[in-house]
Amino acid sequence: MGLLELITGRKKGLMSMTRAELRQQELLLGKQRDGLMKKIEDLAAAKREIFGRGAKTKSPEVRRALAMEFEARTQEQVLYGRQLNIRSKELLTVTRVRLARENRDQAQKLGMGRIAETDMVRLAAMIEDDAVSAEVYGQRLDELLAGAAEADKAAMGEPTDAAATLMHVWDRMDRGVLADEQAFDEADEKIRSRARGPLAEE
């Protein structure tokens, strides 16, 4: 059963699943997401190796063959990238619902049970839309689950902002602005500060 069916309620609805069922679905999606990331990383390594071989050879025929192989690997990356985007959004959905289930005191604040059927259909459409990134989807999901951004931040932290923080740190590492040994500590401290919320200032 796909998450699309769970969200749209064609079978057992996502909101009616037990904590154990949600956790099982979460583990399955996490395994699929990790597998896709591994495939993308392996393809990136293969492309670097192909590029290096092409740079060393002077044969036009060999370079042509390597260029075609490089393109094929890139197409695979794009395909797996689309699947990864979908799995990431599905995993985010299940995780957020599970967390609300495990903390029923916060469930009402998070808006569980107030989500309309039309909203669930919109979420399902956004999951399948390649143009909608996991970050954008996370923001929309936060709005639906929280009903108000401040209520969600107070109860659950800011995973979308945390993801943006990590992306920024990695980008600075890529540009050589941030040393590897400093990057993790900086990222970890920023994420911890967001997770602590108001307590971070104390």
C-alpha cells in the first residue's frame, strides 16, 4: 500500500493508523529513502570516475563512448532524484503524524483531526509533484498540521528551517568558506538551538 493511498483514504487512512503502524511505515520509507540516496551517491562516484577517464584519454572514440555513459548515469541520477524527493516528503508526513500520535497532549495544538479531506488530497498531489521540493512541502505540511506556524514551532521545533541550515553549511563547505572540522560543530549547535526553542536563550 502506497502512502498516496493512505493519505487520500482509499484504504486505511493515515490519520487512523496506530502508532505501531505509523512506525512500521516510517521505517519502510526510511529504508527506501536511504537506498535511493546510496544509489545517487554511487552514480555520482561513477560519473567522477568516467569524467577522469575521459580527461586522461585523447581518443575521440573513447571520449564519445564515455560521454554517452556519463549522460546515461546522469539520467539515472535525475530519475532517482525524483524518487528521493517523493520518499522524503512521504517520510516527513508519516514522521510528523507519528510524533503527534505519541504526544496526544499536543495533538489538538498541531491540528490533528482538523485537516479536511481536500487538504489531504492536496498533500498527496504535492508529494507526487516533482517541482515541489521536500522543503516547500514541509512548510505546507507544517501549516496544515499546525493551523498556525507559531503553535507548531512551539510544539515540534522547525525541521524545515533546520534542513535549510544544514544545506547552507554544506554549501559553505563546498565553497571552502567553512573548514570540515568546524562544519559539524556549527551545524549541530544551530540545530540544537532551534530544537531547544525558547530555552536556547537561557
